[in-house]
Amino acid sequence: MFDPLTIGLAFKAMQAAYEGITYCCEALSEGKVAVQKIKKATEDAKTIVNDTKTIWSTIAGLFGIKPKSTSTSSAASSGSGEQKETKPVEKKKASRKEEYHIPNESEIVQQFIGHLGAFFRHHKELSEYVEIRYEEVFSSQDPNPEDILELSVYKNELDQTYVKLSGMMRGASVPHQLGPLWDNYNQIYSKVQAEQQKRKEQIRIKRQIENYKRERFRQEKIELGTGLFLVLVICTWLWAVWINSFTEGFS
């Protein structure tokens, strides 16, 4: 389960989730203003075009100039060919709308929730891996220094990434839509972690007690076997002495 390729992919996925969270924060705190400016500029441009058309129509009406209209003859001559050309244009416009879709506030919040969940999921998996490897490495009689260095690098990266995320979400520039989500999620997650740590500690103590009992039972068996062996040796020696003395008495 925890091969080097999986560990590398998990770290990349966690980093990608962190970048997604950063994007959501920037999109809501800075990008939203830019989108509003673009929309306002577009609306102003449409207003100017409409006003220009109105003024030109008024001037043309004063001088008796009729505005040029699309000739019906060209439309008739083209016939069904124009209809064939209209469909690709509509498809092109539709695809352009999908390509340049700007997510709204609720969509960005949903993206933030997804990225945050992915970040903590990978962070938890990697933390559990580091904890298991710590127990394996330090329980061995001759720990490999390279394994210790590798675990130190993993632990340092996990801690720094969480500190960076926590600092960003607690900063003054965090969007008001995401700040409460982070606080609530972090509080619940901290409680869950504390409960899990408590259960792990209980399991660890229970395992220590069971190991102690097993070791004690093994020692008692060894002591009992040793005692029985000594008793057997002593009884054999006494029996040999008695036989020897009995034989000498008859001789």
C-alpha cells in the first residue's frame, strides 16, 4: 500500500489540493472584483453601442436616409445554404460559452470544500504512513540512517504544509465566505483527531499489557520448566546416590 510511487503521488495530490485552496481564496478575494469590472465594462460598451445606434438613426431620419437592411434577396438566394451555415455558428458560440465559463461564488465555495477535503485526506494518509514507519524503524535493532532521514523529510513537509494552510486561512485576507468554513471544519477535525489519538493511546496501552502478559506467561513457563528440570536432576542424583549406597552396603 505504501510504496514509493504511492507516497509520491499522495504528496503531489496534497500539493495540488493546497494550490486549489489558494486559487479559491484568491478568486473570492481578488478575482471577484476583476470579474465585476469586466462585466461592468461589457455593459458600458453595450450601452455606448446602443446609444451610438440611436443617435445615428436620429440623424439618418433627419436627412431622410434609410438604414441599410440585410437584403432579403441575398437571404432568398442563399436559401437553405444559409441555414446550414447558421448551425455551426451556434455550436461555436455554445462551445465558446463553455470554454470561457467563469465560476460564480457558490461554485468556488464548492471547489474549496472539495480541495480542503482532499488535502486533509492525503495529509491523514501520509501522517499515518509516517507514524507506522517510525514504529518500524525505531523498533528495529539497527535503524537505517537513510530511513530516519526520509521520515524526517516527510514529517517536515507535512508540518510545513499544514502550517502554511492554517496561516493562509487565518489571515486577514481570507474571504468571508471561506473563513467560517475553515474554522468549523478545523474545530471538528481537531476533535476527531483528539478522539482518534485517545483511542490509539488506549489501543497502545492495551497492546503493551497484552505483550507484558504474554512475556510474563512465557517467562513463567521457562521458570517452571527450569525448576522441573532441576528437580528431576536432583531426584536423579539422589536416586543414584541411594542406589550406590545400597549396593555398597550389600558388598
